[in-house]
Amino acid sequence: MGYHYWGHQYGSRCYLTGLGNVWPRIEAEFFDKLETGDQAGAFEIVNTYELDYLKTTKATGRYWSCLKFFLDELGLPGGPMRPPLLDCTDEDKKNLITMAKRTGLM
């Protein structure tokens, strides 16, 4: 969302993020704030949710696996990764759940 925050400033009116597949409400709030000119509110969403999300998922080296894990946790179709990509480890999953609870994503 951070990239899209800046892109919106230059006229971009659409975007797609991995986080939006798991928590579309947050993405919709972010977009609404951008569209209504609430730049501070949009930036607060980036700082509250996306930065911690990215930090945790990128630390695993398995960004897409993390996304699939969250989809599975929410009862949505995620499923296993296709080779050569790897699924999240048990430690990754523990860290992801901790982050999601801490930020209010779960």
C-alpha cells in the first residue's frame, strides 16, 4: 500500500496488493481515505498494518506462502505452494499469527 499511496499522489486510481486478498476491508478503507483526500489517514493505515505485515512476511523469504497461509487461516482457498516455492514453516506460521493478532488483522 505504501507504493500505492505515492502512486495515488501522481494520479494512479487503482492497485492490487496481496494484503487485499486477505483483508479487503483494510484495503477499502485505505482507498477511501486516498479518494477523499485523507492522506494522513491513508498513511496511518500503511504504518499500522502494512509495514508490520511486510516486515513479518518478507523476513520469512516466503511472501506468497504467507499470503496462502493467511487465506487458509481465514477459510479461504490458499492451499500449498507449487514448487519450487516453499510453504511456511511452523515457526513462520507462529510469527505470522503473532503479528496478525498484534496489529488487529486477526
